[in-house]
Amino acid sequence: MKNSLIRPMSNEFFEYLRDESRTIGNAESISFPKSEADVIDILRDIYPKGIPITIQGGRTGLAAGAVPNGGHIMNLSRMNSITAMRCDEKGDFFIALQPGVALSQLRKQIESRKFDTSQWSEESKEAFLEFCKAPEHFFSPDPTETSATIGGMVSCNASGARSYYYGPTRKHITALRIVLCDGQTLAIRRGELFADGRILNLSTEQGASIKVELPTYKMPKTKNASGYYIEDNMDAIDLFIGSDGTLGIITEIEVKLLPLPQVIWGVSCFFERERDAIEFVVAVRKQLKCVAVIEFFDGDALTILRCQKAQNKAFSQLPAVEERMNAAIYIEIHCEDEKTAVETIMKIGSIMKESGGCEENTWVARNDSDRNQLLFFRHAIPESVNMLIDQRKKLDPIITKLGTDMSVPDKHLRYIMNMYHSTLQEMGLQSAIWGHIGDNHLHVNILPRSKEDYNLGKKLYEQWAIEVTKLGGAVSAEHGTGKLKANFLTVMYGQNHIDEMASLKAAFDPKTLLGAGNMFILRKEGECK
């Protein structure tokens, strides 16, 4: 009998062939499961036939992890129910949800405390009543695209600006349900199952045993979303967070909420010289404790934003940035009282002066409305760059933005910034740099004006991957490697460790059909090890 959940591809589903990487793929069929049972049904139909399966959420990723390369698309966006809530003995709150829940939806419901509890257990309803009495809470991971689904965020271990203080998505995930390629299921809760050294033994709910030999590489001591998370005696749940849809399909996620800080203020600090901005960041990291966000924008990014403000009505309400300013740092402070917040703002001014800047060159936001204006400024810069590239792409379809996602240890921040600027200048490439400088995690966006620029940019990107690896950094700090950065993972870990990742994947996916092409590049048949 034909599976009614599986539909042939048609023009109706064209948008599901691409994501925010601007990459377009191809597929023969698509499905939109609404439950774990649907996922199992689809897998048991498709997997035995040897059909590759690409798992999708909101398709907001920048590494083409959700872009299919043939086969079947399983889009989980309709699995968007919040299913349970619990409160532990410490008074911490946890929410269980399906992977298709959007970040914006989750935030809105947490803030309004409005949930559909009609299908919840009595225990969950009791926890919800306690939640309504408690102080405000929030889910801290904050990727730029709030239409991102929680499942997608788990898949690439997304982070965002607040990861400087709160850490990436991984730190806030406490339980997962996973459907494996044969339809069997795993239920994993943080703190309950650990590897023995580099051997991990798992049992499915149906009674099957899976022995996994974990790769032997050591992860860099920096912000990292490159490859499988591997450590000695690691918690089993961490293997699946950041696995890029290559090991199984996540069907339920439990997230931990945090108490919302009493005072959240934002400060945009502008500098005439970029080196002063860098010294400011180094000093802030050493001297201030309640800073949750440290974001950076270079002079080229500010120039592009000024042009968009002048030409595009959508950006006309942005505050004007003086031409003499060549760098900006956005800081967000999270404090428990206003006295501490005021003291921190004053200290930021002092550090600016000591770093060569001027405390008068700041915008301070002490309420939600003003802070949203600063956040609009922060988000308008990448949007402006995307609009610029889209205009150029109309003239030459090969043109696309080349955006890095690399990080390095603290001690190499000054060096890596100098390297980016000097090599870009040597090759005559236009660029814009912004990102999470608190974690030494910059998005260097190469903006090609021609096919030649594009090819030069790709070569430069490869050079940077080699240099970042030498410095003990990561080739992907928050977006995952997907398909676009899989070759960089070989640079970072070497082919022998890639072979170990392939063996790990084979323990869960012997036909290598799940997330095919994501994360790493398999050896071609016949290649020697």
C-alpha cells in the first residue's frame, strides 16, 4: 500500500529545496510528519529502499544541512506541540516539546505563560500552576533567526549572542527522544547514561543494544560546533546534540528554563579605530562579570548599513552612525538589581576611555523599546549584506556570500583579526565582519563582485581554516558544518578522525542515508585508509 505521508516533489514544495545558505538542492519526495509514530512509519518505508533522507526544521541554517541532495525530505515543522512541563526539587522548570516548535513560539508562550495544557498530564498541569506563580523565566539560546526550530537548534548546537554568558543550546537540553533508522527509539536523559572512556553502550526502548566506539580526537578548547561532540566518559545525550541529522531523528526535546534577570540593559559603543575596540573587548572580558553579550561590527559592516539606511525605507528608522566610526561593540548586561547595572554602565565608560575610545560615543538602552532598537541595528547589518549579495546574484548567479563561522582561543583574538584584514586586503576582496567577539567567534563575510572574487574567496576561506586549526580553534563555532563546511572538518581533524566519525555514524545508520553529505565527507569507495 502506498504511504500517504510521502508525497512526490512538485513545484508546490520548491521552497523546501533550500535554506538560508542560499543553496538549492533536489529531492524526489517529501513528508511532513506530525508525530513520532509518523516518523517511524516513514522511516520503515523509505530506509530499506536505500533512499537518502534529509531532515529539516525551519530551514534557517547557513551551512546547507537542510538542503537535500536527492532522495527524501522529512520536514518536521508540523511537529510543533509543547507536550509537558515539570518542576524539580530545586524549583527549576523544564518544558518538553516537539522539534518543530519555533524559537519565537516558545519565547512568546514562556513570556505570556499561555500554553495549551488540555493534553498534558496532571503532573505537568501542576508544574504549570507553579510556573505561573514563579518569577519570569526564559530560554537563553538566541540565534539571529527566531523562526529557527528547537530541533534545528539542537541539530547544530546553535548559540547566538548570549552564548558568551549562558553557553550554547547543548547546556540547556536535558532530555531527548530519538528515532533510529530502523524505527527503534532511544530515550536519553542528561546525567543518566555515560560512556566508559570512549565506549558508549546504548539500549533502545525495544531492547536492542548498540555499542559505539567514539572517535579518539580531542575537541578544541574554544566555542565549537564542528563534528560530533566527543569526550572521555561523556554524557550520552551530548553525542546527539550537534549531530546534524546524521544519527537519528529527534522527536522530543526537553529544555531547561532560567530565571529572567531583573535588569537587562544594552549599550552600543562606537570607536574610530578598530584596534581600540579590540582592546576594549579584552578589558571587558577581564573586568566585568554580568556581561551576557559582546558583539562586534567592523567599519565595512557599518558602511554597508549606512548605504542601506539611505537607500531602503525599511532601514530608515535606524539611528545614524557617524562616518568617522570604524567599529562598534554591542554589550548586553544582565543584572539582579539596578544599582549593579548602573555601576556596570559606568565601568564600561571607564574601560572605553582607557582603551582609546570615548564614553560619549555610546547608545544606552534601559528599557525593552530602546533595547529592541539596538537589536534591530545588530540584525540589520547581516540583512543588509544579504540584500547586497542578492542584487549581485541577479547579474551573476554564481555569486553568493562566503561567511565564516570560525573561533579561536582568547589569546589569539588580536592575531586572527589582523590576519583576516591583511589577507582580505592582499586579495582585494570586499568584506564585512561581525559576530560574537566575546567568544573570539567572528563571521567574516566575503562579498564577491564577480566569479573571480568568489573563487578567490573560497581559496582564502580554506587558508583560514588551516590557520585557525593551527591556533587550536574550530572551523564552525555555532552553525554546524552541514554540507558547505564538511571539507573544513577534514582540515580540522584529519582524515583518520573523519574515518572514525564515519564508523560512529555506521553504528546508527549502516546505509549512511540520514543527513547524507552533512558534517563530513566519506572516503570514496576504493580509497586507501
